[in-house]
Amino acid sequence: MSDISFSKEEKARLVEILQAYLREELDQDLGRFEAEFFLDHLVTHLGPVFYNKGLLDAQALLQKHMDGYNDDLYSLEKG
């Protein structure tokens, strides 16, 4: 699996969201530099968990659709 990465613009927006949350909810002001390091830490350690959950959800959805296709194919059998 390749590393989870973001464009410059995406990362800047995520840093802003993180800074706003820390300021509003925890009364903590983090500079941009510190917030970027914190974001990198979260992405490294939590990103794979969310990514894998997304994959499992996608696999379940795909399996549900495949089961429907299989049912449709069985209904076409002659005999």
C-alpha cells in the first residue's frame, strides 16, 4: 500500500480544520508548523485504520451487488 498523501491545498485545509478544532474545543492554539506535524502523525497512525475501513465497506457493497448479479444470472438458466 502506498502512503496516504494529500495535495498542498488539501493539507492546508486539513491543518486549518485541525487548528480550528483545537482552538474551539480544547482552547489550544497550535501554529501551522505544529499543526502540520500533528496532522502527519494522525495520518500515519490513524489514516490506515480509516482507509482499511473504507476498503471493507467498499468490498461489502461490491459483494452485495455481485450477489444480485449472480441471482439475475441464475434466473436466466433454462431447464
